[in-house]
Amino acid sequence: MNSGSNGGSYLAPESVGKIGRIGLVAGIAGLVLLAAGFATNRDQFFRSYLTGYMWMLGLSAGALGVLLLHHVTRGAWGVMIRRILEAAASPRTLGFAAVAFLPIALGTHSLYEWTHGEVVAADAILTHKKPWLNTPAFLTRSAIYLAIWIVFAAVLGRLSARQDETGDRRLALWMQRWGAAGLVAYLLSMTFAAFDWLMSLTPHWYSTIYGLYVIIGQAVAAMALVALAALLLGEGPSPAVPFQPRHLHDLGKLLFAFVCVWAYFGYSQFIIIWSGNLPEETTFYTSRMNGAWKATTIALVLLHYALPFALLLSRDRKRSARALAPVAVLLLFARWLDLHWLIAPSFSADAFTLHWLDLAAPLALGGFWLFLFTLGLKARPLLPENEPFLKEALAHE
Amino acid sequence: MHGPQTEPLLHGVMAEFRTPEELLEAIGAAKAAGFTKLDAYTPYPIEKVLDALDLHHSKLPLLVLGASIVGAVGVFGFAYWASAIDYPLNIGGRPLNSWPAFIPATFEGAIFHGGLAAALGMLLLNGLPRPHHPVFNVPRFVDHASKDGYFLVVESDDPRFDAPSVKRFLESLAPVEVNEVEN
Amino acid sequence: MSSTTNDVRVTDPIAQPPVLAPGHTPGSVTERISEMVHTKLTKTPKWWLLGLAVGFGLLNLFLLAVTNLFMTGIGIWGNNVPVGWGWDIVCFVWWIGIGHAGTLISAILLLLRQSWRNSINRFAEAMTVFAVACAGMYPILHLGRPWLPYWLLPLPGTLNMWPNFRSPLIWDVFAVSTYATISIVFWFVGMLPDLATLRDHAKSKVARFAYGMAALGWRNSARHWANYEVASLLLAGLSTPLVLSVHSIVSFDFSVGIVPGWHTTVFPPYFVAGAVFAGFAMVLTLVLPLRPLFKLHDFITERHLQNMAKVMLTTGLIVAYGYVLEIWAAFYSGNEFEIFMVLNRFTGPYAVQYWLLILCNILVPQLLWFRQVRSNVWALWVIAMFINVGMWLERFVIIVVSLSRDYIPSNWAMYHGTKWDMAVFAGTIGLFLTLLLLFIRFLPALNMFEMRVLTPEATKAHGEEK
Amino acid sequence: MTPLRTSAAAWTTAVQVAKTGARSPLAHTQQHFRLEGREIVRVMSLPEYLKDPARAKGHGLPPKDASLFQPGWEYKENAWGLSVDLGSCFGCNACVVACQSENNIPVVGKEQVGKNREMHWIRVDQYYEGTDLENPEIHHQPLMCQHCEMAPCEVVCPVAATVHGAEGLNEMAYNRCVGTRYCSNNCPYHVRRFNFLEYNGEREQEPVLKMLANPDVTVRSRGVMEKCTFCIQRINRARIVAEREGRAIRDGEIRTACQQTCPADAIVFGNINDPGANVSKLRSEPRTYWLLEELNTRPRTTYLAKVTNPNPDVEAG
């Protein structure tokens, strides 16, 4: 796999470049498919694209959230994976996400019912929501969200780079401060992004935990990604990053915790709406619980919670990158399923839908994203050598 | 193994050390000398001592998992039976099998049983409660075992146990004190 | 942000105060802490006796109030028909929330391997147990027929009926009783080695016997420790979801109902955060005075205070997130009842309580962003008191203000707690204080064996940096 | 039609009012009289009604599939319902008194009323509307347990003391109630009443007073919840008679106490499964609406919106 020892310089192995090239090819192939889809079935294109976009964004945004959390808590667990997170949540990847948002911005009329003037005019509730749900405000807010993430990714990346150069110990403190501010900004912006981009697909329906549900899903995506990256970078006789079982155990525990919290948020929303049984809210679950999407719901619970939960209970599985990898792949698929479950029934409540574009979109966006991610991995040493806690993190048994 | 029907006169021979490092060295030496029935006494858990004595195979996690599953299945089963079979009632138009509402109690049932199993299982596996034990017959043990003393005991059911030679062996390790632990 | 002058003075900007003052050995830690218990009865400190007198006095007020309650009926309280729950449930939630910090410190921080928990976990766990005891009485006391609480348990009885598993109050029964049980178990298991220490160093026969029985024969054997460590981790692993579930289920008591102001999906995480927020405020409220009284500065260092302040700030921000979402969602929803609920909080007859709550829970805690504030014990104590009040007000606003003006305007009515409401609340404070004082006098209030782990001698042996 | 004397000139003699300095709290069962723009009482003018008779219906009941419980419960034989005509009710409160006597409802006195603990199972809400403070428009609305098919009160009771009967009544088992009061909190209509104290103590001790009580109705003790039962004792009596005679219960055979007393015949009770029943006919009137229909509680009690046709001369006067 990785040819040539890194000799403690923690440089990316060649396999990273290979993976990046695979991503690029996949991205181009996906793009061709997307173009074909755009030409033939425009409405479906936008729906599938939104799902793929949110899936891809989750990798970056989730990584940003976990990175911010690491800086705030200064936990040793985060030092080992900081560069992976920085590569996933870089101005490069998030900038790509900003560019990739353009089709959604152009497709609002196809995606969002509240952009239809005549529908809004005939509906008292939508008229009431007009000050919030209108195209200029939507686009402005979207730009702000993306800008916030890019700014924090850039600042943390810069601080991290400066730490590599100067070794100034005060930088750790600044990273903590930016981390605290960033965590607040990320939680708020992502909450409202989730409301705007996803929840407003069914503009009458609302749920206050929705933002947190989307956010924890992104955290799951990010940790699954990290687990796969740990396999890529930590394997072989002279691994690029010396991941010890103990480190992987921490990552596995974090992934396990996020999966549980995802289920907790999902169940909380469900039981409150189920018990209240208010028609204003039940619309979200009628098709998902009793109707055409019931099987999808069951599959989601199994694949996003029950199965990973059972698998991650094992201590041995958490301590090996090889054993973690299948769970991570499963969860990355479950992430897509979760988003499909959130988005697709808004357009087709009465029938289950799965279009080939639903797979082309994540292929295209994920492919390009992967390429950019590997560029990030190659850009700098894979461990922050001047991080004051690095020794502690490495020593960590 | 030991033949006699009556309890042996000695529980073992105990040596006290000043630091964890000395204790670790002593454990290493005792193992090298072929002793297998060893126990150490430390005022706080020391990972390396547990490693040296090979004590990392607790059955507790399995016990707790089992108890949690029993608790969850038990509570859900009961809620279902009580609500849908034994006394079916139309409550607010909700279905008899209101499974979403049974989940919180089910979850608590799992935690309740698992938690009790963890605590009781720990006591059971440790042979507690047992208010008295031969090691307490050593005065310095009582004074220091729960403060700052690190003790090693070669127990009398060790096949190579022979009080005088064990004593001599332990004394060679530069302990604070060596004592025979009477039963 | 802290000023640059501060940074200049500190040689290493990222250095943190130690979790244990330098110079301690396992022996010195043990002696210093067991001395708190092994002091002769006649040498009990005066402040302790005074505190116990106050606590015990209030406890008697509690008995008086409860006697009247049982004899006369809950009509002696202020509850009425739109506002079926008043001080009773406000105080229930307040107390149970306070308990959460203990479990958080002992369980979650154990899982996260945060060594700063070692000196405060025992105290916080005890606080949990006593707070849950206070909380646990309210659901019984608030019943119209408080002699029948066992009907909420799934017991076979002459009525041949079972509880309604669809009711969040039944979930509550399961959650609170599990929480009480597991908290006591966790607390006791955590104390076992320290009880053995007290047994070994007891100066009187009575004490040796009592601690000996309580210690169940613990003898610090490596075989014990092996199972013990596994059990601790398992209990922590179970307590973490437990503590989340308990306050989530308490939040379900409201959120599965359909009262505007109760029914919102963000309640579970927001209640959990509020509980931790309140719990840490209470830990600080108690620890800050105890630290000088028992001269515990070596064990409860500035690091602990800093960290607790940071946890309060974080959880306080999550609570603020909940407030923001509630308000935003009301306007976003276009639901007239939700919008009115928010406006009523802002400008209705209970607006004073609402704005006080914002002051106590949101505005004042923002001071914790400043390092100078976090390291000032007086400021910390005052902020903690604000939060204690604020979290009480939060539950008052959620419960009473929502109920007093909901769907049908003809129902709207005001609610006023009576002197008996206050007497019961004061009484539970008395119970809490009494139990707490007895605890710090007769049981190991600081975790001796885990403090030994923090000494240089132990960290050297441990190989693994904590 | 001649102009009536309006409340602008209600008195013919001048009266003088002077402050005495003394204070006395007023006990009132209702404290808020504005509708706050809510569609609790629905009123329309005659022209509005003629233009769109179903105007007051609003959205009507939410569709059955809005509920997450599928399939729902069915009530195959009798399904009791009540219709209240707001156009007829003029707020005389006779129903309140009738209900009080029929159902052994305690009279709690001024102090308890002052604490919002009156026990009436039915109450007549009053709302004032309009900008003319001197002469507002007044609406009356009798409110009692709505016997919701998907009752929010039942779900939250921990001991299943309030459940649904086979004929769709929301039933209260006093014996089982432990008094958490959650049902009252979660009832959007707040029509449940709680015995905060032993309100019937006096009645229980005095043999003469004991005889005051209706022997068909349980006297409730301290600490339990109670509410309108649709006069279940009368339903049961009719059922026994009908069973003895081997026939179905006839429409009009059961009259609730409030219905029996109402001088304006504003209240009608009956079997809504019987299309010929009076109550069914009223329910199919376009004026019919459900109170807080959007909560999907599916009440068995329905209201007929009020249609006004004021004499323009009176308006001007």
C-alpha cells in the first residue's frame, strides 16, 4: 500500500493520490450522468441533487463540527485525526460545497413549494411565512451559512498551519477560542440551513429538533469518514499515522456515541409527534410510518442504528481500523438513506421512489469531494508536529 | 493440588513494598520463579499490575449485556401483555400495541437490570461481601494496604508453595517486611 | 477574551492549573481526607452543627407541611384548574435536574477519561442521590390521593389493572426509580474502597465495625480491582444514556402533551442541557463554601472551578439555543396559539418571571466567557446562584405560564403559590442540607482511591498519562 | 318592529356611586372575556350565512389519515354525541344548575372559586367583542367535556383512570384516579374538575344532606378528577329499559340534565350513528363546527355557529 517510509514526517502515502484519482474519475462520470439527468428529468434532477449535496456537505460540515469540538475540549483523541478533519473541512472542500450549491439556488422553484407565488397567495400559513420563506432571503441566508463555514475552516486551517511553522504555544489557545465561537456559529447556522434547505421542502411542517437531527447525522458521517481515513493512513508496516488500538477505540466510541445520539434525536422527535398526534405535525410521519415509506423507515432504523449499534458494542471491533471500516461504509450508506428518507417523501408521499439520479448525484459530488479531500491530506504532514498535546496523544499507550 | 481436607494453616506469605515499581518487579520475579497463585494488594487500581497478573478477562460485560437484554425484553413484553392482551383499553384512540410509547420504559428496564448486574456481578465475582479475610491478620496490611503500601502475596494453594522458601525468596526482593499470613 | 497582559504573565499559555496540588503522596491524600471523617464527635466544627440545625429545622417544617398536606389535601397549595401543576412539579424538575451534574461528572467524564473529575465526583454523586431523593418525593406528594402512589407501579392489585404505558408519567416512574437505584449503586460501588480505608484507619471500635460492614470486606486485591474497574466502566457506560434518558423523559412529561409551550420536539436535548447547567451551578454553590471550610484547596483546585465554569457556559448556551428555537419556531409555524404563547411570555402577566429567567440563565452566565470571572470564586458563586434561580424560573415559565393561558381564553387564570408550597420546597432544601452534611461528616466526601491515582507516585506507575 | 331600549339607557333613575375605601375580592368563574381573535365562538351575520352557510365550519375535522394510528377505533352500535346551538343559547346558566343537581357536584364557595377551583361540569363562557366598550357584542358558549374520540387527557393518565368506553364516551373511573391532574393540564378545553379538598365532607356527614344527593351518581372524594359524563346514569337507565323491552334505545329517550333544563333547546343529545336522530341532523347542518378541530381530538360535542341578524335601528340606537 504505502510505499516508502515516512520516517516520522507523517506524509501522505501514495495510496492517497490513487484514491483521489479514483474520486476524480467517479466525479466526472457522475457529472456526465447528472447532465444527462438534467436534460431529461429536471425535477428529479434537483431532488436527487439536493440529496447528494446534503450527503456530500455532511462530510465537510460534520468534520468541521467535530474539529471545532476537538479544539474546544482539547481532547487527546482529536490530535491524531485533526489533519483528516482539516482536510475534510477545508476552504477547499467547503468552497466546493459553495459552488456546488448553485444548482440548488437555481432550482429553488423546482424544489420548494413556497417559491410558487400562486400557492403562497392561496395559503394563509405560507403567506404568513413569506417574510422568512422567500427566494432572496433564502439565497442570502444560504450564502451566509456557507460563508460562516468557510471562514471557520479557513481560520482553523491557518492557525494550524502557523502552528506547524512557528510552534507558538499560544496558538493552541487561539484555536480553542475560535473553536468555541465556531461551535456556536456552526450549530446555529447548520440548524437554520437544515430548516431552510430540508425542512422547508414541506413548508407547513416544522420541528424544533430537526436541526440537531441533521447535525448529529453529519457528525456520524464525519466519524465514519475518519474511520476509513484511519484505515487508509494507519495501515501497513510503516503507516503514515501511527494509529494505536487505543486511538481507534476512542474514534470507535465517538462513532458509537454519535450513532446513539442520532437515534435519540430521531426517537425524541417521533415520540413527541406520535403522542401529540397533531395534524400540523403528523404529516411528516403519515407516509413514513404507515404509508409507502414504511419499509424505508424500517431499513433506516436497522442500518443507521440497530446494526451499527450491535456491531460497535464489541471492544475488539472498535480497536481495529480494518474491523471498523465495514461499519463506516455501512454508516456512510445509511447517511445517504437518511437524507433520501428526509427528502424524497416530500415529493412523493404516496409512492416509494428511487431514481438512478439518486445514485448519480452522490457519485458526482462525492467523487469530486474525495479528490479535494485527498489534496488536503497531501498538503501537510498528517500529524500536527508542533501541537503541544501531540506527545500526549501519541503516548496514549 | 493440595490434598488435605482441613484448611491449611497459612493463607500465604505476604511481602510489602514501598512503590508500585518495586511491586511490579516483585511480581515479575515471582512469576519467573514459577509461582502461579499470586495476588497483589494496591491502594488504587494499577493497570500494569493487572497486566502482570493477567487479570483482564472479566466476565462482567457479558453478564451485564445479558441482564440488559433480559430487562428490555421483559419490560417491553410486560407492557405489551398488559396493554394489549390482559387488559385491553381504548385510551385516547391509541392502538392497543402502542409500541412507540413502550420504548422509554423498555430502555429503563435495560439500564436497571444492566446496572444492578454490573454492581452485584462485581461483588459476586470478587467473593464479596466477606467481612473478614486472612490478609487482615497482618497488622501492617491493615495500616497501609488502603493507604500507601503495595503488597504481594504468594498463596498457599500454589503448587510450589513452601512457607520457609517462599519467605526467603520474598525477602530477597528487598521488601519492607515479609509476613506469614495465618488463616 | 482574556487580556494579553494575562498571557504575558503566564509562562506557558496553555499550561493549566494542576488537578492536585503538588507534594501529595497516596498517604498524605488518604490521611487528609479520612481526617474529615475520623475527627472526634466532640471536635465537630461549629459551622457543621449550625448547618445541621438549619437543615434539620427545615426538615421538620417539611414534616409539618406534609402532614397538613396529607390531612387536608393539595388544596392547601395554589394549584387550580388551568394550572394543575405549580410549585410541585417546578420543584420536582428543579431537583431532578440538579442531580444530573453528579452523574455527568462521575459517568461521562470517566468515559472521557477526564482526571479532574476524581476529586469532585464523590461529592457530586452524593448530591445526585440527595437531589433525586428530594425530587422523587414530589410526584408522590403532588398526587390528589398521595396514599396510592403504588398504583403507578406495575403491581398486581385488587383493581386488576395495569398502569398506562402510554403515559409519560409512567415512563417517569421507570426513569426516576431506575435513576435513583443506579445512582445509589454507582455511589456505593464507588465508595467501597474508601469505606475500606475508613475501616482500616478507624479509631473506635464502633467506627471500625460500621465501616467494616459497609465495606463488605473490600481488601484492595488486584483481583478485586480487575472486576471493579470493569464494573465502574460498565456502570458509567450505562449511567450516561440513563442520565440523558431521565431528563429527556422528564421533558416528555411536558412535550408529549399538547399545551402550547410544552409541545415542542427540541425539549429532550434542551432539558438535558438545562439539567447539567443547573447541576453544575449547584455543585459550585456547595463546593465553593466547602473548599475553605475544609481547606480543600489542594484537592479542588482552580482547574476544577475553571472546568465547571466552562461546562456551565456550554450547557447554558445550549439552553439559550432552545429558547431561540422555541421563539423562532412559534413565529415560523404561523400557529396562532404558539405565537400567542411566546408573546404572552414576553408581555403577559408573568413577563417579569420570563425576563428574570433570561437574565439569570442567558445574560449573566455570558460573563463566564472571561477567564478572570472563571477564576474568581466570588463571581462564580454569584453566577451559580443566578443559575439556580434561573433554572427554577425556567420550569415555572414552562409549566405555569403555559398552562395559565392556553387554548380557550375563558379558562385563563393566574396561579399563585401559597405558603404551603413554599414550606414544602424549603423542607426539601432542609432534607438535602441534612443529608449532605451527614454525608460529608460520616462518609468519604472526596474520592480517596482515585485521588491517590493523581499523585506523582501513581501517575509514574500508571504509564498511561491521565 | 319598534326599537328596544338599549343598554345605553338601562336605568331611568340617576344613581350616585362613592368610594368607601373598603376592598372585597370578587370571586368569578371566568377572568378573561376577549376571544383574542380565536375561532372559539363562531359568529356570522345573516347575509354572510346566506352567502356561504358552511362559512363557520373552517377546515372541519382533519382527515382520518392525519392520525398516526391506523386503523382507528370504531364505534359500531351507539355513538353518543351532543350538539350545542350557540344561536339559541342566551347564557341563562340553567344548564349549569341542572348539571350541578343531577351529578352531585359540590358547591365550593367563594374562597375556592377565587382560587379557580369551581367544580361545574358545564359552564357558560361569555365573550365580549366589538370596539364599543359600553355596548359590546356578547357571545355565550356552554362548554363541557367534549368527549373527544382521540382524547389527549386519556393518553397521559398514568393509571388509566380515564379511558374510552365502547360507545365513545370519555369515561372517568373515580376509584382508579390518583390525582396527578395531568389530564386536566392536557385537556385543551380545561373542562375537567379536580377535588382539591374534601368538598363533599359536609354532605357526607349530615344524613339530611346525604339525601340531597342523586343516588345514581357517585359522590366524589378528595383528590380525584371529575367531569361531564354525558349523564351516563341516564344512558344506562335507558339502556336497561330498552334491553328489558327488547329494542334499541329510541332517539330522544335519553336527555341529559343540561338538555332537559335548557329553555332554548340549545342542547341536543343522541346517537350520532343513527342518521335519523335529531343530533345527527343537527351535526349535518352547515353551521356545525368542532371546537379546536385542528388539534384532531375529534370531539363528540359539536357546536352550531351563531347567526346574527341585528335590527339596524337597534344598532344605531
